[in-house]
Amino acid sequence: MTDSQMTGGPTRSWVMVADADGRPHLESRWTMPETAPVAAPAPTAQPAHAAPAAHAA
């Protein structure tokens, strides 16, 4: 991992691409490292309905 990826800064890379005439050339691309999405808290499991209480006879 590069320093810029560890610090969250943009990373520049060079890629070979072909133009409309088919001639290859280098292009620079800047990318930002993806941050992990913040996970939403999981809802607590709740029963759909409470079981009826047993009545003592």
C-alpha cells in the first residue's frame, strides 16, 4: 500500500489507452481510496407477537 493510500489522499496512476484512431497513449488517472461505509446498527430482534402466558388452574 502506498503512503497516499494509507493517508487517504488521491492516488495517481498511468494507464495505456487507445484514442479514436487506435493509437495508444498514456493517460493519468486520479483516484480516491474508497472508505468503508458506516454500518447502520442492526435492529434488535423482536418477536412478531408474544406467546400467550400459561394460566395456572
